[in-house]
Amino acid sequence: MTDRVTVDVKGEGTRELEFAALEHDGDVPTYTDALAAVDLSPHEVSVLVDGRPVPEDQPIDSETMTVLRLIKGG
């Protein structure tokens, strides 16, 4: 189990987050908690772990998460 996560926002850089610095309700912060820490909403992105999408409300169980911004067309 890790106590930090690297958030790789594609095209925008990476951030290292310590679990202790994340606001969360449970024992382990969720991917939504990590998104909030980098000022992103789960409604505007997809979270991938090892190339696979994960539910944003799932507790973080990886040292790295990739964030892809969703594109809205008109």
C-alpha cells in the first residue's frame, strides 16, 4: 500500500500528492479526492490506472494515475 500518488494529467504535467494532504472521508482517499487536489472535476476527466479506466469513487490503490481530459464537441 502506498501513501502517495503521482497524478499525470496528460498534456499538463504531473503532481505528487501525499495522502495526508488530501481531504477524504474514508481510510484511504479516492481518485475523486486526488482530482480535487489538482482542481479537476470527475465530470470533465477520465482516470486510468495501468491503462484501464477506474471509477473515480474507488479508493486509490496505485502509485500512479493518469488523467485524460474529456473533449466536448459542438
